Amino acid sequence: MLSLMVLGACDSPTDKGDPIAFENLVEASHLQIPFVGTEVIRDSTRFNYLWQQYQSPYDEDGKLPPPDIDFDEKMILAVYYGRINSRACGPVNTIEGVYEKSGVIEVHISDFDYADFFPCEAGAYPMQMVLIPISDLPVIFKGDVPVQEDPS
């Protein structure tokens, strides 16, 4: 008897997909986002709201205008860790890669250890925002994705 095995077009667990180039939005260091989670920002309305609501009150020059982002060409992928007591300030680099795989954009997030920060009086708002080319594809965040803990 002859057996025939057909392998379908399965996604290999080692195949991350096609890399998508991304760049850090360095101006995000001016934001103090108090909530935990992830976000895809595809328009200026949402970004301008975040900028106006959560710009650091400690900016030396007062309120700064938001950076000029062409949302017809770019979108933002964001990872927020909320407020922690820390000496460390500004953005973190937890997005290790962005890939297109099977019609989805996957954002791979590396481990983030709050123990890497030292306690002090000031609060820090670790986060990362990156720019990628605009896309209508769904976005999923994979890896050490920050989630809001249940306070109960």
C-alpha cells in the first residue's frame, strides 16, 4: 500500500514572517501614559489627544507641539506600562520586531522586568511608540504583552 502525505501551507513556528521596518518615535519620551496595554494609532485625532492629555509637565519648554506625522503614510504601534516608581525615565525598547505574516501584522515584544528599575520618589511611565508604514491589516501583539492587572 502506498501512502501519500501532503503538507499544507502551515506557518512554521520558527518563521516570523516578513520583517516590517520600524522607527522609534523619539518624541514619545515627552508622554506620560498612565495606563497599561497596547495600541495601534492610525490617525492624528487619537495621537493629538494623547499628546495634549499626557505630555509631561516637566518639559523644559512647556507644552510642545506634537511631532508632525503623516498618517496617510505612517501609523503608530504603542506599548504602555503605566506608572511605576522609578529613577528611569523615558521610553523603553521592548518592541523587538514587527512582521507581516498570514495577512496579519505581528508586533513581537520582549520581556520587560520592572525589577530593572530602582525605587525612588519620582514616577516613570515606561512605554514605546514606533512608526511603521500605514496598513489596514489587523495587528496583534505577541510576547511579553503588558496587560492591566485586576486590582481586586
